[in-house]
Amino acid sequence: MTDRVFAYILMEIELGMTDEVVEALQKIDEATSVAVTTGGYDIVVLLETTNLEELYEITVHKIHTIPGIRDTHTAVVEKIITV
């Protein structure tokens, strides 16, 4: 079994840019789900990577360059509990 790094990227999106941001996020292979949400964040993406360096590369070079993203917060998953 190989270890994986999972992280939730919580995003605030510019008004009127949600569809364009979702389309760009869907092109990232490591994005396993993209959710449009209500509340404090507009979009939450789950990433699955092989290590923290890959997570850094995806967030800085792929996600942060998408037009329409105003701010992001990254939450690295420390443990997954199945129910």
C-alpha cells in the first residue's frame, strides 16, 4: 500500500466566475472531487497527491494561477476515519 497525501482546498471565488473556475479545476488530474458550496467558501476541492512536494506544485502552479480565485485555504488531511 502506498501512502497518499490528501488535502482540501477551500476557495473564495470572484462573483460570476464559479463555472469557469470549476471547469479549470476539473482539468487537474489530482482533483478527485470539486464541490460548489454555500457559506464561507464557494468551492471545495479534494486533492490526492503522492507527497507534500506534489501538493505544493499543484496548489502554487495549477490552482493559484486560475483566474477568478480570490483566496484559498489548504487543509491537509492527517487521518481518515471510515464510518
